[in-house]
Amino acid sequence: MSHCDAPMRVPIFGVTAPQPWAWSLQVRNAPVLNLHRAPPRDVMGAYIAVCAAAEYVPELKGWIASPSGPGVSAPPADELSTCAVVAVARVAAVSLWPDSERQSRWYVGPAGVWLEDVVALPEPVSCEPGPADTLWEVPAQVLARVRLAFGSLVGEDQARWEAYEALAARSGGRAPASLKDRVLRKCACRRAMTPCRTCRVWRCTAPECPPHTCATGVSP
């Protein structure tokens, strides 16, 4: 189930991640969140509110950018939010080190929560970070703001899909024509057509196609 189908009645757990790891989750670079303790068994299918911790860890930035790490350049500290929920994601799987079927340089264990359908919030929601080693309960006021922002984005996404599907249906099930296709008229034989200089009707000049007829007579 994609985030577009989520009714938001499922639980949302808080999780604390230092920067720039929280940013890596927010922009979908990191597919997994590492915890010291295994999450509850009922976490599958639930949602995670990614809360950026108060600290920015330069060593973590160095590892993320290194060849032995993921090799991704993260923004500097003054460009990233702290003490705020920056994204919401769905829990797709849970791994316990070293027994894991999933492989990623981002996964260092001992527990890994694999995320899908990540939605970056348009504005960070201020939140006091909870324990860094496990999932925690999001305060009610913060949770309400997170649900509102998340629901708004999901609704906009759903509306875009519905508009696209309606447009495709009006186009006979095809994607809307490109600018080139709208400007260039083609005959059934796939040859480009040209307008008649007299009546301005589009005509095909292919020998195998019927000749064009207008008020001035017949033209090839």
C-alpha cells in the first residue's frame, strides 16, 4: 500500500535521528533507520515520524560522504533542521543484525527499520526529541500537526493522480500529446501533412494516399 492509500488511522511512532542522518531519510537517500533496540512487533505497516535530534554530527557527515560509506554529500549544519519532525514514512521491514536479507551501506544495526513511502513535510514541526535508541510516543499536539501536514500532502498527491488519469482517459488512454505531436499533423500513413495554400486544409503528399481536393481543383 502506497502512502496515497493510507487513511492515517494507523499508529505513528516517533524516532530520533541525528543530523545529517535525518536529512538522509527525509530525501530518501537512506532506506533504513538504525536503532539500538528492536521495535515492537506491531510496528510493521505503522508510520514513523522522523525527528531530527538536537545535535549535528560532523563525523557522521564524513562517513556518509566517504567511499566506505554511502558516498553522499550532506548539507552543512546551518542548512538543516534540529529538534523537529522533518518527514513521515511507512515501516516496510525490520532487521536484526547480523541476520538480515536486506543489504545496504546505511544498515549498521543492531536493529534496522526499513522505510518506504517517505513524505518530507513542507515545514518542519518543532518537537522535543525522544530517546535515540528506540521508538517513542509523539506528543499529542505535535502528532496533530504532523498528521495535518502529512494528510495535506497525501491529498495533493492523490488529486494530481486523479487529474492525470482523467486527462489520460480523455486522450483515449494515452498520455497527453507532446508539443511536437500537437504542432506536427500526421496522416494515417504516418507521413507529415502540410496545409493547402488555398483552403488551408491539411493534406498528405504521399503517392499512395488519396489526392487532396479543394475549390481550385486537385492537387497531389
